[in-house]
Amino acid sequence: MRFEPTAIGGLVLVELERHVDERGFFARSWCADEFAAAGLPQAMVQCNVSWNERRHTLRGMHWQAAPHGDGKLVRCTRGAIHDVVVDLRPRSATYLESFAIELDEENRRALFVPAGLAHGFLTLVDGTEVFYQMDSVHVPDAARGARWDDAAFAIEWPAPPAVMSDRDRTYPDFAPERPAVGSASWT
């Protein structure tokens, strides 16, 4: 694997190193040792699949509040997505900046999204599947979200969403949370 840091600290593009022959190709998509060498988590504790029937389905913007922040390795295994993250770490030099990339079944890229970043995506084709490997478990009470079109984020989406949940459609404007006294916070 090749690890390409982005302008947002901790956000890393993971490229496969394909070994091609007459059968097709073989590539490692996750390795604890290689992730550790790149400064990324060595353990993934939960995997999730998001199946999206229709083009222009939007999911996001989601995150888990500290101290339950969750890092995720996101890969599109079928179809294509416009994948977006926003840095929500108040002490970060890239606070409220966004990063977007196309992930699809052809480029087979993955994006490691560290805790403290909001994540969302818009499907670009019908029948899109997204596979997540998580470095911490889902904690429903820590689940947070903000609107996909929140002015604070200034995300440029390639198309307006055609399908989204009521929850995603009605999230409030983004408001920073104050960490509880004595709790870990994002840096």
C-alpha cells in the first residue's frame, strides 16, 4: 500500500499496490504493520457496509463526539462516491476546511478519516456500496451530524442530493461542542 497524506492532518489516502498477471491483480488492502508504520491505527474493531440503491444518495455529515471519536477507513467497493470530510478539531490549522475525493470500484482507493472529522458522501451511480473499517465501535449517544449544505463547511457537491434521510436533511447548523472537564478532546 501507498499512504498519501492530505492537507488535513491525519487524513490519509490509501492506494493499493497491484500485483498484476493474466488472472487480474492481487493487492493488500489493510495490514496492521503497514498502518502502524504510517502512523495509523493498528486495529479495526468494527466493519460496516452502506448499500445505496440510487444515484445522488447523500449520507452525512456524521461523526462521533469525544471521547468516542471514531477513525474509519472508507472504500467504495461498487459504484462511485464523491467522498467528503470536514475538519472539526478546533485546535487544527485546517479547522472547518473540507477535503473531497472520488472513490470508486475502478480506482479502489481508500481514505483513512481520523477522529474529529465529519464524513459524508454522495453516490455518483446507482447501486453503490461503501465499506467502512472502524477503529472504535459505534456509540449511539455520541453520534453527531450537521447539514450537508451547512454554510460553515462550504462543501462543493457535484450535484444536489436526490435521496437522503430525514435525519441528514434536518440536522442543525454546525456548533462546536465543548469537551467535558477532564475528557479527551481532539487536537
